[in-house]
Amino acid sequence: NSFTSWRLLLFIQFWIALMTRMAEATEGQLVLVTGASGYIANHIIKQLQEEGYRVRGTLRSLQDEDKVKRLNELCPDAAHKLELIEADLTKPDSWEPAVKDVDYVIHVASPFPHQQPKDENEPIKTAVDGTQAILKACMAAKSIKRVVMTSSSVAVGYGAGHDPNKVFNEEDWTDPEKLDAYGKSKTMAEKAAWDYVKELPDEDKIELAVINPGYVMGPAVNGTQCSSMEVIKRLMERSMPFVPKLNFAIVDVRDVATAHIKAMTLPEASGKRHLLVNTNMWMRDIAQTLAKVFKQQGYNVPTTNCPNPMLYIAGLFDKGVKMIIPQCGKIHKFDNSRMKNVLGIEPRDAKDTLIDMAYSLIEAGYIKKSKKYKGPHAAAEEAQEEKKEAGKKEGEESEEKAKENGDVKEEEEDDLKKEKDGETDDKAEIKKEEEEKKSEEKNEEKSDDKSEDKNDEKTEETPAEK
């Protein structure tokens, strides 16, 4: 009983803390999101504004009118207008005004080289130094309740020395020695963040939570570009006739955004890493999922695996292909129990993630519209209609089957009735025969008795004869 009471008390305390944090959010708590123009950051900003937070986003330059316009259109009905400010990972002094009066910081900004840089130390230095500069500014501000940092599953389960059959969790760390520049920058920047927070004196401690997403996919909002869109784009446009044997630990960008916000507010998320993964999918499975929906809309998606020799040859002419060759045939599995149990996130269907992403890229113009293209709404209506028709057909078949079963049952009941009636007739006939037989036997007995009486009369002497 005492154990149950303790658990109940703990749950009540947790619920009160959660409700308090949520109430604070509705009062307009200010959240700083770094790298505001990025794919993940766009979704985070949109969800924050929808939940009533005041949001300040950072851009390297406010002169980019297109980026500014897109960001302001993320949530047009927001209670608080999005605030934008210039800040750069390579300029430490730019972060002090960025974090002023801020309650929470979601640090998403990170250098991402689309191909191997000539000097790999450049993105590593930018990521590490930029992260430390932000944390120093947060410590000096004194108003920051928590920092949520976007890392990657690359910092958990990649590199040399790992068992390929292992399921990685938050306790695992990547050996960065054999990683590319991006992998090294993510791993080393996260380590630098944990080390920095750990070394702070108690009076200056900052709460830190880290998000480690897998391969992030899902719809791009307002035409935002992202690295994962290249996979969908190549498949939809059939820029390669075969599919490389690549495996992706997929997670939806909308779930990733939600995870950042929950890691920002939930007490038990502080001081932890959080792996975000839905499922592992081979590129061929991704292609087949897309083909089922888009083939009838005029997109000839390749679904045949690419032989390795052909991939190596393609890598000689395509730097993007060359970058993926080391990962061909490898699979990285991750434990997502903390995502579900601590953050309370149940991953959405991977099929929806892929289809929604493809539609968003077509609508944004990154993938050309085919002549047969129907659009997400028309396709959804058609799918709904097909579902209704399938349900109707299934209902008719069930009804027909039930009717057939009913007819069979009626026939069986008739046969059973006839059989019973037949048995009754047989029994009546037998009974009648038995009664007739008994009657005949009685009549025979009576006849015998009469015959005996007559014989007795004949044999008896008369008095005269005597």
C-alpha cells in the first residue's frame, strides 16, 4: 500500500509540474530557436507558435528576404508574431543579444556539408565552437530554464568498432575516427555540450537535454530544403535506374519537432539523450512505397536494387553517390523506448512520412509535376473513395456469404426436420406393426381356447351312454 501511495504521489507531482509548465507556455514564454530557416527548425517554430509560445529565431542574415518571408508565413494565425534576429555560429558575440530575456533555447543550427569539404576540421570547429558560444551566452543570461540541443543518431551508433547486430541506445557513443566531417561535427559538438555543462559550478548549472534523431523525413513546410529530400527527389525523378542498397533509420520531422518541445518542458527529460527512430527501411522499400501511390500519377519510380559494381562506377561521376558508398549494405538499429516512455511520442506511420514528403516536394516545385499528377487532396479523396468501395464490396461479399450460410443452414434444418419426421413415422409404423402383431396373437389365443372347448364337449360321455 505504501509503495502504491508513493507512486500515486509521484504521478500527482509530475502532473502538477507538467500542467504548470503548460500554463506558463500559454502566458507567452519566450523560446529561442537557432538556425530558424532549417527543415527541422521550421517545424519546431510552427508547433511552438501553435502552442502559444513567443518565438525568436536566428538567421545568419536578415537580408535574405525569401527566408524571412517563408518564416513569417509558418503560422499566420499565431498569437505572437515571430521575432527574427541575426546570429552566427562563427561569431560568438552575436549570441548575447539573441538569448536576452529568453526562457528556453532550442539549438538546432549546425553546419551541414553537402559533400566532403576539403578541410574537415572547418565544420567540426564551427559546430563545437558555436555550441560552446551559445551555452556561454545562456549561462550569462541567467534566465534560461533549459537548453535542448539537436544532435543525431550518428553520434550514437556509427563509426568503427561497433557490432553491426547491436541495437544502440542512449548510453552508446560513436567512435568518430572513421566518420565523415558531418558525423564528426555532430558527435564532437554534443560531447562538447555535455562537458561544458558538467564543468559548470552548481550556482551556474544549465539544464541540458539532447535529441538524437535518425534519418529525418516528412513534409517540408513552405518549401524548405533538406538533405533527405535528395533521396525522394532521385527516386521520383528516376535520376538513377537502380536503387542503392541503403538502409535508413527513419523518423518523421513532425515527431522530431514535438520531441524537442517535450524535452524542453518535461522534468524527467533533463540531463538525458533521446534517440528518435521509427523504423528501419531499405531504400528499395521506400521506393516501393512511393511507387504504389505515384506510379498511377505518372512517376516511374525505380524499385530494383543496384549492383555494387555499378554503384562504384556511378560514384566516379556523382559526388553525392560517392558519399553514400561506405554505408551500402549496413544497417543501424536503435532503441526508441525513451522516445515513447519519457517523451510520450508514438511514431507515426512511415508510409505517411514518405508520401507526405513526396507531395510536399512536388507542391514546392522541387519535383516536377507530371501530367497525371492529382495532388494530395484529390489523391486522398480517391483513396477514401476506393476504401469505401472496398468496404462496400466486402460488405456485399459478407452479406452474400451470410445469405449462403443462411440458406445452407435452412437446408440443414429442413433435412434435420425431415430426418426427425422420418424417424417419427418409422417409430409409429413399428409401433403399429407391434400392436397389430399383439392383436393377432390375442385373436389366435382366443381361437385356440374355443377349439379346445369344443373338443372337450365332444369327448365327454352322455348319461345314456354311461
